[in-house]
Amino acid sequence: MKLKASKNLDTLFIKTYGCQMNEYDSSRMADMMKEAYGLRLVGMAEDADVILMNTCSVREKAEEKVYSELGRYKKLKDKRPDMIIGVGGCVGQQEGERIQQRAPYVDIVFGPQTYHRLPEMVKQIRRNRVRVTEIDMPEIEKFDHLPKVDGHGISGFVTIMEGCDKFCTFCVVPYTRGPELSRPVADILAECCQLLAGGAVEISLLGQNVNGYRGMGPDGEEWDFTMLLYAVAELEGLKRLRFTTSHPMEMTQELCVAFGEIPQLMPYLHLPVQSGSDVLLKAMHRGHDRATYFRTIDTLRKHCPDLALSSDFIVGYPGETDADFDDTLELVRQVGYDSAFCFKYSPRPGTPAAKSEDNVPEAVKDARLQALLSLMREQTRQAMQRQLGRTVDVLVEKASRNAGDMQGRTPDFKIVHFRGNPRQVGQIMPVRIVEAYGQSLRGELILADN
Ligand code: SAH
Ligand code: SF4
Ligand code: F3S
């Protein structure tokens, strides 16, 4: 499908915000625009004929951030009116035509489920100089319209399902990404194979709740997420398998067991809990209580004693009391995380929680956030300290910023720097950990590859 128009479009810049699903979508947009128009990705908006913003609206001030970035692009477009500007992703989906009302120089608005139509949209604009908005929610058709992944890099991402049906009261994702829809197993395996053929040794399976996966198997039956994991793990050339994000509500026994059984499945799990208070878990519509969460963690650790856990927390949800927040701190102490993301609650337009008064004072939210962050920093520090003296398998990812150093990841997802050689990229090498910092480790290669 070559759509090259008369006046040359040569370069593409994509600014990506938000979760890894957006990262995946951006790379697919790049694949597609390369196929349709031969566009080459550039690192700066200033050099681009087409600028796409892939936006996120999960937390505060998302829309304002988009408009201020757009202001910058407008200046570029004033000088080069042929330039095409598109806004996609979750803010695109939520705001729709409002974006072009406020920023008339935006040519295209699209959502997470319509970006496969970008080449067509670009064609329309170039023909008619009209503005285009495409934010309907087609039934997961995009994957059937995307070109093959342009496999490169040692670590690849594959979106296995779209959307979310959980409707946590604070969250926009079900509205911006639509309902949960799973890709067929065969499509996912084929995409993984393309990545592996392109040199990947690690694959991360992506979705807002991957363990809600229910996809059509090659046998015509519905497969759940654990069945998919076993199948992906068997692919030739795959050394490391990861996934994100999973929901505590759907952590089945089989999935916990898989951590002990699948050698390629790395011992790291991001399992957001948001709060340690039963009252809040209920108010947030999370679908489980704290006792169930603890049971899940116990089962996971029984099958995979080295499992590193991370999580997401929200402080200052409407009605959160000191006692609720203490329950959160206590849960963190009891579980023991390697890392976590902590957020202050912010009301999102259109969500049920936004109808309640945002009644925890800002100063209280700040104080709780600081208390949680300092507990987490201490837990992360301890997790790093525990690595000292260990020899771990590091997947070498790239040259580090320090000359002569390489950087890679441990099985449990910690960053390690060590003296190495760019030829080692893509290899898994034993490294002895000699120093622990706040967010990373320093090690020494055991077997130098000279
Ligand atoms: N699907 C994932 C989370 C996706 S959003 C899950 O269910 O775990 C990523 C994180 O953003 C959430 O886990 C939550 O901690 C945070 N978040 C989402 N909406 C928020 C809001 N309105 N205010 C503050 N944090 C929010
Ligand atoms: Fe949002 Fe909840 Fe769905 Fe996660 S599970 S994406 S927090 S609604
Ligand atoms: Fe953000 Fe949309 Fe992902 S709101 S977190 S980009 S699903």
C-alpha cells in the first residue's frame, strides 16, 4: 500500500506519553507510516514533515500538557504550513474534535483503536486539506490492518489485548481504550516469531489486564492467559518472557504456578493494588480485598520464592482517612516490594469517582505521598542491597552513558551497569553485583567475552 503523495513527506516524529501500550502503538504507527509513505523516524519535531502525539490521560493535567506541547508545534507549522500534525492516544479519544476547536492547526485527531487508518487520513488531508477526526471504537480491527512488525532490538513488546472492562472508579482507561478484546493466539504467536526472527530474545506481553486475556486458540477453543504464556515460552529463540499489567482479581492458581514452572518467565511481577484498605478497595471497585491480595502473594512466593514485586498506589482517593492510609503502609510493609509507583489521586473527567468530592486536602495528599515514597525508597534500597555479592544473569541491552560501560537487566528487572563491550548486546551473561545504588546496580562480568 504505497500512498506517496506528490509533495514529499519524508520524516516522522512521534512524541509518546503514557503506558507501554502507547509505546507499542507508537512503534506500530511508525511501521505503518514507513510502509505507506516511506517515512523515516527522526528524533526531533523540528526535522519532521509529520508530527504525531500519542497521548495519555490517566492522570492530572493531561490535556493541558498536550495543548502546551501543541503550541510548540504550531510555531513550526507557521513556518512550514505543509507539515501535518496529528494527536492520537487517550487524550485524542477523550477530547475528539474539541482539540481542533482549540488548536485549529491540528490536522488529525485519532484514538488508540483507529490509528491503523492514519495513512488514509494523511491522504485525505493532502488531497483536500481538511481536518480529520476518527475516534470511533471499531471491534479490534486495527491488528488486521497493520503491517508486519519491523522486528529489531533485543527486547520486543506485543499487545495481546486491548481495553479494559474493570471500570475502577478513578480510571479513564475503559473509556479511552474501550472494552477488553483479546487477539487470537495465532496472531500473537506470529508477531512474537517476527520479533524473534528480527533478533529479539526477550518479549513482554502487554495489556491493561493481561490476565483477563480470553483469546481464540488455534484449536478453536478459548485460551486463557496462562495457556498463552506456556505457548509463547516455547517459541524458538525466546530466552526471557515478561508481561504487564496484571490485575490482582484474576491471578489464577495456574498463573501463580507458571512462575515456578516456565523457565523463560522472569521472576518479576507488577501487580497494582492501589490501596491497602478494604473500605477503599471496595469504593474503588477493585474487585478484591486485602486478604485475597495477601493470599495471592503467598501463592506466588510459594511457587517462585525469588519473585520481585512492584505495584501502583493511589493516595488521597475521596474519603481516604488516616486509618485507610495506615492500612496501605501496613500492606506495603507486609508484602515487601522491590519498587512501586505512587500517585496522588486526581479526578478524571467522566469517571464515577469524579462525581464524589475530591475531599482529601492537597496538603494531606502530599504528606501521605511523601510517607509512602519514603517507605518505598527504603524497600527499594533493601531490595538492591540484597543483590550484593550475588552472581546474576544479565541480559545486555545497550551501552551505558558512562564510556566503556554496558547496561542490562537482571531476571528481576533491575538495571545493572558493568565494564563490557557493545558486542555483548543481546547476550545473557553472568555478572557479580558489587555495588548497589538507589535505582541501579553495578557489577563485574564473570566471563569476559574477549
Ligand atoms: N491497568 C492497570 C493500571 C493502569 S493505569 C491496573 O489496573 O493496575 C496506571 C496507574 O495509574 C494505576 O495503577 C493507578 O495507580 C494510577 N491511576 C489511574 N487513574 C488515576 C487517577 N485518577 N489518579 C491517580 N492515579 C491514577
Ligand atoms: Fe483502569 Fe482499573 Fe482497568 Fe486498570 S483495571 S485500566 S486501573 S479501570
Ligand atoms: Fe495512559 Fe491511555 Fe495508557 S490513559 S496509561 S496511555 S491506556
